[in-house]
Amino acid sequence: MNAVYKKIMRVYAEDKIFLRQLKVSQALWLKLREAELSTKYPDYSAIGKLEGSSLPGCEYSYRKQTRLSALPISNAGYRESKMVTIAQDQ
């Protein structure tokens, strides 16, 4: 995902407003993902209850599953098709 994000930053380097909003959107999406992750896989170690060794694997799998949806490609028209192409190239 980082490679796709960096490429989008390069391709749209001139569009400062878009890039600012992209950064805001990405930051909010990451917060949402982490909140959802902690709901799906709560950290019970804080209360002394161990959940076993599969928890890190579950968290990794969830993050991997959701990483491509992190790129907001819902802008209308040409920008959307260009961003989808960038994401598919990776």
C-alpha cells in the first residue's frame, strides 16, 4: 500500500488541495481500521487474560485484508480511473 500511496503523491504532486484531503482521509481511515481491529480482536491481556498465540496472526490477516481499501478512490471521473490504475499496477 505504501508504494501505491507514494505513487499517488507523485502523480498528483501539483494538486495540493487533493493531496491535503487524501492525507486527512487516510489518517481517519487508519483510525477507523484500528478501532475496528480492536473490536474484532480485543486485547484481553490488559486484564490478565491471555488469548493465545493466534491473535497476532489474526490481526495481521485483518490488516492485510483491508490495506487496499485504505486508498480512497471514490473521487468522480478521471481521477478515480487514474487512481484505480495506479493501485492495480502495484
